[in-house]
Amino acid sequence: MHTGPALAAEDDFTAFASAYWSRLVRTAYMLTGDFHEAEDLVQTTLIKVYARWGRVRREDADAYVRRALVNNNRSRHRRRRVAHLLTPLLPDRPQRSRETERLEERDVLMEALAELPERQRAVVVLRYWEDLGADEVARTLGCSPGTVKSQASRALAKLRAHPALAGYDRADLGGAA
């Protein structure tokens, strides 16, 4: 049983994990393309972070966990080296509901993101989905802000040229393409 400072640190970590869970899962989903893999990635990341929680500066906890999430995803990706997303078929269907259209748009975007190189995908997710500045993305990925900008530019060019995104505009896809 934990007492004193250990209990306070555990309570602090629990509060942090509860407050950031949804955001971390959303980020992980954008990185993995699969909700269950995203939850597993977040759980694995938080387990690793918990072991080091005493050394994490509270003012940097969000950035620290986000970087750990991206790094764990890289490790997961390196181990698998197998494409894990199937290309969805988007047949034209009359009278589709807005929710169906939204889900199809999300699937199209996820397909296009899955085809980006790992670093470009991470840059797009952190820069445009998480709305982080180039400096913060650079710190998270361990590279220079210039690298973030060039990777973002290349990734956006690939997304704009992706055949599956040809019929969509930025507003349809949440502004990311």
C-alpha cells in the first residue's frame, strides 16, 4: 500500500491520465488508424510513463506523454512492418445520411494518412489534428522545426494529390487535406 509522497504521485498520475485519456486516444487513433490499437497504444504508453512519473516535470507532462505515445507507435510500427489498414471501397449510394458521409470521409482520410511515411504521418497528426506549433512538434519528434515544416509540406502535397481525396475539399475532411 502506498502512503505519503508515493500516494500523492499515484493520485497525480491518475488525475493526469483521466484528464488526458480521450485526447491521447484520439491522437493514437490518428497515428494507428484503429480504435482498439489506439487504446492499446495509450495503455502501453501510460504504463511506461507511470514507471517514470516521479521524474516527469508536471508542467511538461502533456508533451512528455505525447512524445512517449509517438515513440511507442514507432516501436510498434517497426515491429510489425505490415500494412494494417485496408483500402475502403466507397461505392456511390443514393440517399446517404450525413453520418454515413462523415464516416466515409474519415475512412478516406485515414486511408490517405496510412500511405504517408511514418514521420510525415506523425507530423500531420500532431501539427494539424492536435494543432501543435512546429516547435512543439519538433520537440515531440526529436527533430528541428525546419524538418517539421518540410515534412508537413511534403505530406500535405501527397494528401492533396491522393486519388481517394480528389472529390473532397478541406472542409469535408476537417481541414486536414
